[in-house]
Amino acid sequence: MISKTFRALALATAAAAASACGGDSKTSAADSTGAPTLRVALLTPGPISDKSWNGGAYDGLTALRDSLGAQISHIQTKTPAEFEENFRQYGAQGYTVVVGHGFEFQDAATRVAPSYPKTNYIVTSGRVTGPNLAGVAFLFEEASYQAGMIAGAVTKTNKLGLIAGTELPPVKASFEAFARGAKAVNPKVEVITSYIGNWDDVSAGKEQALAQIARGVDIIFQNADAAGLGIFQAAKEKKVYAFGTNANQNAVAPDVILGSVVIDLPKAFMLLGREVQSGAFKGRVISLGVKEDVVRLVLNPALSAVIPATAMAASDSVGTLLRTGTFDALKDLTVAADSAKPIAPAK
């Protein structure tokens, strides 16, 4: 078992290495405007090589370095104990912002934030709040509904597959939204849902996809991070379609990916970073969706001929309503995803 002392040393080393990567005038005590330098740490639950959820967050982290002169550090964590330990280590080191990238970081952030009131803790896909703690609720279900509309119009078998790493509330909300969108244009649609049990196993992702395809599924909406790469492999082999998620994955498998439900994590990170740097940050739930142009459906132009024009027009119409805040069919899903409570003021 690795000792806490060793982990602390490793974390400090990682932080120093990350700072060194940006070792130019940007990482001095203040930037050219006189604003204090941000020190931003990112905890991800999986590898940043996934071309999806974790990779997008790391792109957001480097955007803060390149655009705001932030000193950055990143570490991949696996267990709730590691979540809390690394939150505490970064707080003790005086980081300005620590981001726990995922719904599963909520409990650890809630416990740690009051102990380090000068550090701002942010949990993505979370709804925890406190004086120095914010949850960023990505309204992923909005563009997922639009993707479902496309899938419902394209399917030939009327069987759609949903595959995710684990059964998290935001994932379930997006799956329900996708199903609603599909059934809005094609009431005959049947949805088959599977969970892999983790977010990293490419082979397991492929196996789940092959099992669904064997049951007649011809379009798969996946939210599985690195394991999603296996789903794309199965789709290519069996010549069915899929959707990318979190990042724009259209280029990963352009012959099978109809489109991607994208969370523009660099844009989200920049919005948060500027707020912190200006001194305006306050703990709250920050909702970012289609209206803020942080969540969007990006269709794959290589497969545009596959999608009926009427389905594209219907999806675009929903997009217009989402941007104006007048689409009400998903409000219950946003409420259902809110499972956290505010924490006591920091001491």
C-alpha cells in the first residue's frame, strides 16, 4: 500500500512538473493585466487519452494555462479515498481552483471544501454548493434529445442502444432525453440500455455493443469515455451507426458516427477561470447548456446524406427553443439529476 507521505510527494512532484510545462512569463506572480496568477488543479476519474470526457477536461485545463497564464496540475484518481486525499493536498498547497471532473466527486468536495476556504472547489456534472464550492450542471440532456430525434428518424430496425460506463444520474437523464427525442419522431422505437461497469475497458465496451447489435440495435448512443472507443470498433465491424459524446468524436470513426453530443469543456473552463480571476466567483449551481453554447449537437458532415432533411429541421427547431429557454419537455430531468445539498459555510 502506498503511504500518504509518498502520495503527497508524488502529488507535489506532479504539480511542479505541470507548472514547469508552462514555464514562461505566463506563470509569474501576476499576468500582464496585474491579475494574480491562477493555480488550477484537475482531478479526472479516467485517462485523458479517452478522446472524450477526461481528454476534454484536460483541454480545458491547458486553455486556462495558455489564455489566462494559469499554473496547472492534473492527476488521475480512481477511488473516493483518493478523491478526498487529493482535494486536501491541493487545498493545503494553496491552489486557487481544484476541479473534480465528474458527478462522483461531489461527496469528497463537500467534505473538504470547508477546510480550505481560500481554495475554490468545482465539481463538474455536480450540484453541490457552498461559499467556496460550485457544481457545474452541464445540461447534456438537451442535445441528447436532439440526437435522439436524429436516431429515431434514421433507424431501420426501430431498436436503439444506450451504453454507458456506470449508472450515474446525469447519464440516466441524458439517456431518458435521447429516448424521448427518438420517440417524438418515431413512436415505434425500442430502447435497449446497458452499463459496462467501468469507463476504461475498451474490450468490454465492444462486447456490450456487439451484444446489443445481435439483438437488432442499429444505432448506439454511448457515454462511456475510453470504453466508448470499443463501441465504435463494434459499430464499424457490424456496419451500424453510433453517436459520440462529451467531445466532438466525429473524426474518431467518421464512417459510423452520425454526430456528437459535445460539452465544450474548454469554453466552460474559461468561463469559470475568468470568473475566479476577476474575484466574482461564488459557490452556486452553474447550469451550462445549449443556451450558453457549451452543450451542442454536432452532426458529422460525412454522413449528412443519411439523415432525412425533415429530421434535421425538427432537431434544429428544438435547438432554437433550447437557445431561447422555451423548450420545457426536459425540465423534470434536470430536477431529477439534482441529488446534492448545500454545505455549511467554510470556516
